[in-house]
Amino acid sequence: MTEQRTDPVVVVAGALVDEGRLLAARRSTPAELAGRWELPGGKREPGESSEEALVRELREELGVETEIGERVPGEWVLKPGYVLWVWAVRLRSGRPAPQQEHDELRWLTRDELDSVDWLDQDRPAVAEAAARLLPA
Ligand code: DCM
């Protein structure tokens, strides 16, 4: 039997940092993820670079223009066939506001990171991003 191999779907997410705080977004949809917190982002579309996808997702989800910085090293499995990649992101213009997928946003200091109920699969990504991007 031949093994079927397909590339994983890449979900790109942003570690938005402003004044030493990391932006957390609470999902309002789908039902099984609602109420849990994530680094905002979404699926890369065919033909898009990861950076293009992330700029588009952050525009759609937060209503802001962003500048994509360094990749946060690592790759986290979201579910079979899906991996999460994360970039450091800076705001260029606008103030993040929930659009369709989220119902609340919070800027968290390092000490506040555990105050929200992150999606399980985002926890290691958040820890890595915080270690690299937030002041000690
Ligand atoms: N996802 C996740 N963590 C993130 C961003 C997305 O687990 N930081 C998941 C939620 C969805 C899938 O990736 O199952 C695609 O995300 P979206 O629905 O936002 O396109």
C-alpha cells in the first residue's frame, strides 16, 4: 500500500506586541472554540505567502494594518493535518477591535499571560512568543 502524504495546512498567527504587552483574542466561533483565547490568525490560502496571509487575516479579524517581523521559531500541531506558525507583528495603523471571529481582545503583560484560557494548542506558541518578545 502506498502512503498518502499531503502537506499540512499552515495556520499563520500573529504575536502582536505593543508597549510590552501581547494581544490575546477570544474566539466567538466555532462553538467548540468559543470562549477560548488565541493568537489571532488563520489559514493560508493557496498562492499566498505566509506573510501575505497573516497581514490579510489580521486586517479581517482585527481591522488593523500590520508589519510582519521575525518568525517565532517552532511549529505546533493544531489537529491532524494542521500546523501553527507564529510571527512577531507590529501595528502600523488602526487599533485592534474584534470583527467576526472574536468577541474580546486583551493586551497582556508577561505576568498576566495565565489569566486567560488559551486554546491548548496555542499555549506552547504563546510561551515561546512571550519568552522572545516580552520584557522579563
Ligand atoms: N487556530 C488555532 N490557533 C490559532 C489560530 C487558529 O488553533 N492561533 C485554529 C482554529 C481553526 C483553524 O486553526 O481550527 C483555522 O483558524 P480560522 O478559523 O481562524 O481560520
